[in-house]
Amino acid sequence: MINTTDSITRLENLIAENIPVTQHLHFHIHIDENFLPVLEVPLEPNVNHLGTAFGGSLSMLCTIGGWCCMYLLLENFNLKADILIQKSKMIFLTPVENDFFVTCELPNQSKLDMFARTFRRFGKSRIPITCFVQENKQSKTAARFQGVYAAITSDT
């Protein structure tokens, strides 16, 4: 069984050390009941000139959320890899006026299993990950991010 507290600590340290600009976003990572990352984000350090969340912050936070999702997926399959984003698309639907959350969604289990088999066979694989920005669990989706993440055998 994977220890979620250890996973969160590793994730937060990896991100802070390797992507220093993220420290200005002041987010915290949680792991939900499906072992998917949830980023909890305060509005204040991510605000734009209109008093709503800056689109660049939303995009960066979703990119990081997807990266975290891939990290946890690899950990769940006991795979070691470098994680890269291959492509992404962000759609902004409504302004974000309060603190917010970034949640993630993976494809179904058969596609996850295919991802792992492909990685084990070829040393690389990719998978689509969708992230959602919401002010709370009951609010409408304010932004949707779709990214394709690649896992490539690590040289280290």
C-alpha cells in the first residue's frame, strides 16, 4: 500500500526544488479517495488586475496537477520514469473569484493498464490527463485543461 503522506511530501519537495517559480503560487497538494492529486490554491497570490485568478496561474497549476497525477500513476504501477508534457489545451469557462481547487481525471482502468504495459515493453508511454478548476466541489467548472503526458525511462 502506498503511503499518501509520503507521496505528498515527495511531490511537494520535488516541485519546490525543481520548479522554483511554483513556490509563488502557494498551493498545497492533497490526495483524494481515488489516489488522485487535488491542488488547494489561494486566490490572493494568483490574482490578476481584475481581482480574479490569473489565467497563467490556472494554466500552470493545471499543468502541475497533471504532472502530479502522472507521478502518482507511475508510483502506483511501481514504474520509474521522467515525466514530460507533450501537449496541452486550456479552456477558460468562467472567472475564478475565490480560493480554488485543481482536480484531475485519468482514463479508465483498461487504458491505464495499457499505459503500464506499453511503458514496460518500450520504456516510454503516454496518457491523456484532464484537470478541472473549481472554487468548491459544488461549483461549476471554471476552467478545463487537457494534457498528454509522457513517461520516458529515466537515465538516473
